[in-house]
Amino acid sequence: MTNEAAVQRREAARRRSEEYRQRRSRGAMVVHIEVVPTDLHALERLGLLPRGERDPYTVACAVATFLQAAPGVAMMGERMFPEPMGPSDAR
């Protein structure tokens, strides 16, 4: 292994380590997910993914945007359709 290759490997490892520390400090995780064609079409219909775009980075950005919006959408749904408080509220 040449000295230059070793330097490049150390630099890449340093970058990965720094990225990991940054994610951990804000509570983020990197996960691998499987996205099927119906998911891609749903992202297109929501306007989060350009029609026909299948670049993995672009798809990942669309999924991340969708997930970032999820808490607000869930909160809206909870306000629109509150869960029954007890047996007397069940209909």
C-alpha cells in the first residue's frame, strides 16, 4: 500500500467518524430501507420525487422529506379524529 493510499483511507475514516458523531449528537440514525415501486409512485404523487426519477440519493431525499413531515401530519390527524377517552366515549 502506498503512503498516499494510506492517507486517503485515514481521511475517509476520519470523515465517516465525524459524520457519525454529528448524527449521534442530534439523535439521527442512518438506516437502509427497501422502497418498492408503489412507494416510489406515492412519493411522485405527493410531489416529493420527480416523475421517473430513480437515483438512489434523490429517492433517499424524498423519503427523508416525507418522514420529516410525518409528525405534523400525525398531529393533525389526532386533532381531527381524537381517540375515545374511555368506554363511555366509544361509539
